Amino acid sequence: MDLCRRGFQVSYIVTSSGFEVDFLAEHFDGRRHIIQAAADISNAETREREIRALVEAGRNEKGVELLLLNLSEESTVTREGLTIEILPAWKWLLDYNA
């Protein structure tokens, strides 16, 4: 709902390998975000699964910001030349400039 409130058109992505990504958010001003949401990414397998889907989607959708929302972790990771911002959902909801 917050993506819509911010003026984004929202859809989802299924990559060519069959990975599902929760949101492709496109703003009328041209900004594009690929967003994955997962409650807990402390488990290495869960974290890698979410990042793998974002990376594949990011390779196929050029010029997008990659974002992984979760309940508690905040960091930035780089994979295959793509930067993924990892943020707690509360922080994104309160003050993220999406």
C-alpha cells in the first residue's frame, strides 16, 4: 500500500529461472525499484534465496534500485556488480526516499 501511496505502479516479477520477486515499483518520474520482502533473513539459505532472486531480476531490469526489506537487518551487499540495499521495513516506511 505504501508504494501506491508514494505514486508507484506496482507489479511483480518472475525471472527466467522461475524466481519470484515481490515488487517491481515504477514511478511516473522514471524511478524503478525491485523490492523483495522477507520477515527474517538471519538464516543463510533464506538470505541467499532472496538475494539470488533480486540479482537475477536486476540483471534483466536495467537501471533499477534493488531493495530487500526485512524486520531487523540493515546493510548493503554487492553481487555481480549490483548493489542491494537491505533495510528494516520500519525504517523504509518511516523515512526511506522511495
